[in-house]
Amino acid sequence: MRTVDRGRRWIVAAVAVLVAATAGTAIVLTSGDRDGDGTAAVSDPSQPAAPSPAPDSPSGTPTPSPSAVTSLGPATATSAKPSAKASAKRKATPAKASFPGAGNTGVPAGVKLKPMTGELIVKKAGTVIDGIDLVGRLSVQADNVTVRRSRITAPPDLPNKGRDEFTVIQQSTSAKGLRMEDCEIDGSQIVYRAIMAFSGLHVSRCELRNVGHGVEVGENYTVEDSWIHSTTDGPDDDWHVDGIISGVGKNGLIRHNTIVLTGGSLTGAVSIGSSLGAIDNVVIRDNLLAGGNYCVYIEDQEHPATRIQVIDNWFSTMENPKVGVYGIWYQSDLPKDLVRRGNRVLETGVPADDEPDWG
């Protein structure tokens, strides 16, 4: 099974859809003040953006420092609400308490969110968005955009046509440096992707749920301290489900996340394969991973895949007795210099740098 190849057509198609979708300039957006306190969902441009501490990142990964905040102007009230699925209570933190889960990802308790609906298109570099509850999608067409303490939910009434290509948060191919902090992204069990970004993505302390793919990435990315769960194979049971997937790019860090795959057409919690271009310098470290056909796919495909390390991860049998349906590791097309070190099965402590003897 060449799962990253199977997902390739989705990535290529998504790029084509993105180019068409961003050709116009219209912003379709309405909002309302949920708490009646006049708090702005997007800060006044006269106020500087609050700096965020920069975590460790792999060589070559930019750490955006937004210096401008853009107002989206006046907005009108709306009564739109997420579906029952989108509003469902979050599940308990899985297995290992120190890993990301319900208590340490997503919008922090006590944060007041401003409801909005529609498509929010960001075209000004350095924009900071804080405290919105958007039912719709976010299109990022500028560099160094930061979204923090916000919830973004796919429209539960989205027509069947287009669901396969819908991405809740879409970065344009010309933009870089998107930063997501303390956010919740919900695909309402009907759309394919939570986040698609091509360069400079940084995801921290976020919860991604009810989608087919959690994060699709290219180069210079970090995904850390986040929780991807309650994945779905779509309304027609025909999507290939991945937690984090990349088909091209360099300098990636996937660190200290909880990724648990559910749904029928599973692929991998982490799927890295050089189907679209060369892949180099990717570190997958200290994650809690479960589910998939195989839990991890690392493939040297049409292009070189080099310097990939899978280190000190915990693999859980919470979804399947062998972690994935068939095991932990997809063993075909492995890069010659692949490093697997310090990996273990959570429930037993058995070493898992090679496939364990499942008996």
C-alpha cells in the first residue's frame, strides 16, 4: 500500500482549488458580540501584537514575529451555530496524562469568543486574530499571520459537492509563516482537512478533530503540543485518513503531540513520503501515536527522502492490538538513512524501534 501516493491526488487537487478560490477579493464575513462587552475579535490596528515565546525549531524553520494587527472593519450579528457534532463535548485526555489532550489544548478556559460566520480572508502581513468563534473557513494569503485562542468550525450545512476539497484553514502557496496557538479546528465530520500550509507553519497547543486529514504540510514547519483525534473517512467512507501528512519539503518538527486515528479508510498517524518532491530533515519526537493501517509511514518514493528521525515516541494499543491495524511501521520503501530510536509501546514498555512480536 502506497498511502502517500493515495493522498497525492488530494494535495494536487487542493492546490488547483486554492488558486481558483483566491482569485477574487471578496470577504464574506459576519460576526456578533456573544458577551455584549464590545470586545473586538480581531484587534485594533493601532495596538501592537503581543509577542509569543519562540519554542525550539529545526534548522531553517522561521519563527514569525508579527508586528501589525489588522482590523476587519464593521461586522453584523449572526445567529449561526455549529452542528450538534461540532458542539459535542471533547473526549477525555487519552492514556498518558502528560501528553496533549482535553485539558491542555484548544481555547483556554475563560476566554470569551466572538461568533462569526462565513469566509475570513487575510491579506495583510503580520495580522493577529485572537478570540474568534468562526463557523466557516479561514483563507490566509499573507505572511506571518497569527491565530490564537480561537475556534474555527466547518459549516455543518456545507453542500456535498466540494466537501472532499474543503480545508478549514488554508494557506496560499505564496504565503509563509502561519502560526496557530491554543486553537480548536473542527471539521464537523464532513470536510477533508483541518489545516493545509506550504511554508513556515507553526501549530502549538491546538486541538484538531472531525476531519480526514489533520495537518498537510510542506517545508519549515513545527507541529507541537497538539491533539489530533476523532478523525473521519467522510460522508461516503472513502477518504484516506492521516494525522499529519507531507509529500514534499524540508525542516519539519513533529514534537509532543497526541495523534489518534479513527475511521474506516485509515492511513497513518504520521505519513511522510517523497511523492511530490524531496523530503529532508524531519524529526518526529516524543509523540503519543495510535491507530491507522500502519501507524507510521516513512517512504522514499519518486524523490529522495533523507535525514528523517523517529525518536522517543510512545505507540498505544488503544485503537488496535498492534497499534495500527497491521502494526506500527510500514516497512516498504524505507529511506536508507532512516533513524528509529527510543520508541516504545505505551501499555507494555516493549521497545518498538522495530515491529514488536505481537504473538
